[in-house]
Amino acid sequence: MSEPETNGVAMLKVRNLRRSFAGVHAVDGLDFEVRRGSITGVIGPNGCGKTTSVNCITGFDPRYSGEVELEGRSIAHMGADSVARTGVMRTFQAIRVFDDYSVLQNALIGHQSFDGLAWWDPVIRTRKFRDTEEASRDKARSLLKAVGLGAKLDHSAGTLSYGQKKLLALATTLMSDPQLVILDEPVAGVNPTLTGEIAEVLRGLNRSGASFLIIEHNIQFIMELCDEVIVMDRGRRLTSGAPSIIQRDPRVIEAYLGGNAHAHG
């Protein structure tokens, strides 16, 4: 694997993150960092708090305690829309695309909230609207080509395979030029061939400057793709480090890899 270059600077810092539901600590003092320019993976057993943590960080669940910083600025307890505008975007385990719209239209929708247009610009079709629309279409075509959907621009999103819809969701997320993209189970339910294609897409986007935090159960995918892996257990960070180190850590083998690291990649 050719690992992406990172500058060692933490762009995202999470400190003492806690979230409870009816007295149950889903996230219990979580600490971790994501370096700028990295592809960072998060693994852990079911119920260890991975998705809950992402919901908190991205503002979909702001009812937590702790601190979240992006590039030195606190984004803690902001709503999802405000967090997105700071430059943190995410995808979801459940695919969110508009099946009746074309692939290109889906990508363009991802840019509408970030295009800087006033409500009257599209109504009277101002010069700013026309220029922005043209630039958005060019950008959408470029991103869709980058994720392997360049030949399907005019196809209905409903005709795409499950894995292709995940790629469409990724391209749509990238339309706002986020500083950090958080992917929640990007290859869950995806066949091995397309899983490999998604990994190559992410490597290419990373080389172009995108930073990723990936929540995933597919251990082999994470170990082959990421330059750093965070292991969660019972709502906390058990350990973190390079994949080669994580796979040899006795605590990880015991808590997550089931006593046989080699069998899980």
C-alpha cells in the first residue's frame, strides 16, 4: 500500500466526549485526533459507540459533553448545518440519494446549500446564478468521473447498484469542498470488487487533498487503506496507531480481532 503523506497536524480533536442514553454510557470519555491529509479508520465491536460518536461530532446529536475542535476552533454542540458549514461533512450507513433524479442532479443538490446564492438569484436567473450553475455542473461532472460514475450522469440514481449509490453519496458530499469527510460504513453490503474500487477512489481523492475519517466493520478494508487506525471499545479509545501496530496489539486481538489477527487481515 502507498500511504498518503500527512503533515502531522491534527485538524480534528475530540476530547472527553460523553453521550449517555437512559443511564447507559454509549460514549464514555472518548479522545482521538485526525491529522490533516490522512485517511484515518475507526474500528470496534458493535455497540462500542462509533456511530454515536460521529452523530455527536457532526451535530446530528449535539446533546453530549466534551470538546470537539476543527483546526483549533470549537465546533462542539453546533447543529448539523452549522458543523457542515465549518467544513465537516459525512455520509450515512443508510444510503441517502434521490432515486428519481439523475446522478448529475443528485450531485448538484449537494452543492445547493453552499453555493452562496440569494433566493432571488435562481428566480430571475442572475449572472451570478448562471455562472454558479455552470461551475457546479463542471465540478459535479469532475467528481462523478473521479468516483467512476462519469458514464452515468444522465442515468436515474435508482438504476445504480448499491455500491454505486455509495459512490454517488460520496461525490455529493464532496461538492461542498469539505475539510474533513466522515464515512459511516462506506463498504457495508458492497461486493468485494466494488469494495476495492471504492478504496482506490478514496486513495485518489486523498492524494488530491481530501482528509477522511472512516467508520467501518471491514477490517481488511481499513487495514489496507488507512495510515492510522483508532480502536474503540466500550465507548472509549482502546488504542490507535499504524495498521501494522494495531494488528499486533494484544488488547486489540483480545477485544476485537477475536484472538486471531491474521484471520481478519
